[in-house]
Amino acid sequence: MKYLLTLCLFGSLLVMALPSLAQNDTTSTREITVYLRNGSYVHGRESILRFKGYLTVDTDNFSQKHIPNKKIIYIHYGPPLPQPLIKMWGIEPAFFVSMLAGIQFGDTGSENNRATASILVGYMFHPLLQPSLGLGYMQYEPTTATTPFLRLHGVIPEWKWSPMYFMEVGASRLRTNVYDFNVEYHNTKGGLMLHPGIGIQRRFRTGAVSLQMGYRIQQAELDYSVQEFWGGTLRVQESITYRRLSAVIGFTF
């Protein structure tokens, strides 16, 4: 009977001590901050649990996070650092280069779609204020345009997926790109080019990708002769304003 009472007493003391032992074990683990490739971090305490291909962090007494190793860029043993370890591109002022490529939608359906491409060099004073100089190539019917232009665009700060705006203004140099057996082009002049639009931009650590939709207005003057079926020649001089919807993808770094 004496041994039974001793055993019961020892068991009771052990059960009472388990919570404190577990608590001491939790508090003895190291404080940890895990920085992820997407720019965020997870803060907590190092867990004793291990899963193949994962790191486990105790975020509080009741919750854990299992983080794939491929998403981890750095492990810091301690509280979060005063400054973010990883900064997304496009937060601080900097020079940038952008390349854009896409198509323009014409007036008569899919057969009148034409290519457009441009390259830009600019400076970001603020995410909402990014002026640049660009050189563009645009196809029309029956001309192609080489256009130096000014561009202003901006995005909402600190958003990975950001709505954006842009406005391009330039003066184009045109040349004909179609040769008809009964048409002779004498002169082609370019003019004012306006191209406002909106889009969405996805920022990364070293650059950004954007999808943009715009409405381009291009002025032109054509001078050409047309051979009539009776053998005569008709001289034509006309002013044209091309109006095109544009859809482009852009890469900025």
C-alpha cells in the first residue's frame, strides 16, 4: 500500500510538471525570422518539428507555418531586421529601361492588325511619376512609322500588382510599306502621335512586367498617283488620321 501511494504521488507530480516543461522547451527555442523570395517574412520561434523540404516555424503557442525551402532566401536568428531584406523594384528613385511589343487593331477586322514595338529610357522620381524618352516602330496601311516620343507613366506605390497609366506624345516619320502595281507613292509625311492608355504591372525584385491597352492617334499625309483602267493617271493628295487600339506587353529593368 505504501508503494502504491508513493507511485500515485510521483505520477501526480509528473503530470503537474508537464505543462511547465513543455513551456520551458518552447521558450528555449531560438527566435527566428525567415525571409521569403516574394519579399515577405515569417517571424516566430524555431520549431523542433522537421518535414522533408520544409522549414517549420512556431508563430505562437498554437500555430505553425510550414515553409517550402525553395521559397526561402534567408534565415535570420533574431527579430525582424530594421530594414527589409528584400526590396521590390520600383520603390526607390532610379533609371530604368523598358521594352514594349504588341499589336494595333485596325478598323476592318483581324486582317488589319499591325505590329508595334518601342524602347524607352527614363528616370523614376516616384512610382507615380516616371518620365522617359522612347523610340517606336508602328505599322499602318500602307505606311510604317518611326516615332521618337515622350512618355509619362506611373503605378501605385508598394503594390506588387499595380494599375498603371501612361501617355505618349511624339512626331512620326512615315514611309510606305505597300507596293501596288497601279499605285505610285510620291511622298509620305508623318505628324503628331498621341497614345494614352492604362494597364497593370507586376513588380519583381529586379524589374517589372506589364500589360497595357491604349488608343493611338497618328496623323499622316499621302501623295500618290493611281493608274485608271482607261490608261490615265489620277494624282491624289490626302490627309489621314489613323486611330488604333493597341495591346502590348512591356518588360522593365
